[in-house]
Amino acid sequence: MRLPDVPVVGGMKLDFSAAFVHQKSTTELVLVADTAAEDEALLIRKMNGVARALDVSRSRRSLTLVLAGPRPKPATLESLGRVCRVLPLGNVTGADAEVVVSNWLAVLFPLSLPQAEGSATNPLTRIGTLAMNLDEPLRRLVDVAAQGESAVQHGLHQLIDDASSAPEEQDL
């Protein structure tokens, strides 16, 4: 959610192109700076000030800076990276600019995992079906998997014991 007014942290007004907080989680503050209009040294001082203000106010917010415009010098990125997460977008032009920016900004959003379907909801059933082609001793191991780790360990130990006590094949 974009903050409509200039946000204030610890009595300090945040003078940035934009500021956002996550609607569901108020523990993240995302600031946007235009590197074409902002001096790199001033940007470093401003971010150090914001980080310090968050520390002094004992805020638990994580701080992210999105940089739009020309990519800053590596030393600037390193200095900024000491106090916040930095996401340099660079200059984006062209017909697919919106898609490119959306992909870059996706790192700021939580992952959405797909819903499990069919046999993926019960992997032991799927494994049991596939195990039908195995030898009897291995099928027994798969069958006891639903009973837990100790049952599988016991079954494996039994399988090893049975194999070691079997008479050895004679060479012809």
C-alpha cells in the first residue's frame, strides 16, 4: 500500500519518491528513490538516517530501497546494502517495461505456492502404486512406510539380516 503523505519515522520525515508498506504485514517499509534526480552521497546519508531512526525507535520493520533510474556506483550499492535491502531497477524502456519491472519487484512479494493435486496430496499412495513392480522384500519396506520411520528402519534391518543369513551362491 502506497503511503499517501510523507511518512515520518522517529520524528524524521522521509523524503523519497514513494514509500510503501505491506497491507497484511506492517513489518516492511519499502522506499523508492530516483537515482537520476538524487545525488548518491545524499541518498546514502538519507538511508543511513532512516535506518538509524528505525533503530532508535526500536522499530522491527525491515527496510528495502528500490532504485529507479541509472544504476549507482558499486561503492554506493555496497554502502546502501549495509543498512537495507537494495533493489536497483535501472532504466526500463520498451513495450515490455511493465512486465520487466513487475518481475524485478516480485522478489518483494511472498511466494504463492500452487495447490497440490491428485496423487501429490498423498505421496505414499503414489509410491505404493509404483512399488508393485519391486521385489517382495522391497515392497514390504514401502508398505510399512506409512507406520513411520522406526517401522522402516526395523524393516530395513530385517531385510539386511535376512540377506546376510541367506546361503551364499556357489560358483559353477
